Amino acid sequence: MAAQLKLIRQIMPNAKTLGVIATSSDDSAQTQAKMVEKLGPKQGFTVKRYAISSTNDLNQVATQMVSQVDAIFVPTDNTVASAMQTLVAVANTRKVPIFPTVDTMVEQGGLATIGLDQHHLGVLTGRMLADILSGKTKPATTPIHFETTGKLILNEKQAKLLGIDLPSSLIKTAEAKGTVIK
């Protein structure tokens, strides 16, 4: 989370207020939102949290949010992800960039992430399951694995639409070790 906030600060050096939108019933998304609330001030952000209960709330909450924040952070949240196009459309009206935690959400109009590669996570999970099914390990003794590495993903197309100049150092890093969406 700290790396993600640092990325936002690199791209948005003058941003003051960071909005976080998450589904109120999604414990994981709410935990991530609390982490951003705690870590955001260390990067100079005032953090404002916004909650939705379903995709039906997203347009109204997003419309309010984009008038109050300089950038938007989206935690891993299936409800928000399923309505990402709505969030992007609303944010684009005010040229507010979205920084999601998931790679596919950058492809859908987010600006950048140091995100987990969902495909890679699926492969790792499949390997763990194969070890259990083949008898190599038992579920009770299978260690919990936390994926700690992320991949830098930048959406140059979205940056141009928003009038944001991405730092050349980030573009070079993404070209070498991540992804640049053009």
C-alpha cells in the first residue's frame, strides 16, 4: 500500500486530497481503505473515504467524490471493479485520475498501479491446489502465501486524456519491468 501511495505522489506531486471508494460490505476493501487512511498522510495526502453498498450507488457517490478530491484510490473491490467504466466516466468529467490496485482496472481507464498480477496469483493458487490434490501437502499444513511483489502498470492513453505528464523515469521502469498501455 505504501508503494502505491508513493506512486500516486510521484505522478501527482501537488495533489492534496485522495479519495478512497470501497464497498461498505467488503471487509477486504474496507481494510485496505483504512490502511490508506493511515498511510496517506505520510505521503502528504488528506484522505477522504467514500462507501457504496452496490453498483447502483456508484454514479452518485463518484459524482460527489470527484468534486472533492484530486485523485482516487480504488482498493481490490469486486463491486467497484464491476462498475469501473462508470467510475472512469464520472472521474473523466473532472479530469480526476484513478489509481486502482488491480491491473485490469488500469486497462479499463485507471491511470497507474503497482498492482498484483491477477493471472500470476491464479497460477500460484493452482499450484497450491495441485500440491494438495496430489497429496504433496495437506490443507491444514499449507502455509499462507502473501504475494508482496507488484508490477508497475501505466496507462499513457488515460494520462493524455487527463492532461497528466507521467514522469519519464516511471515510463522507463514500466517499459522494462511492467506494462505501458498506449
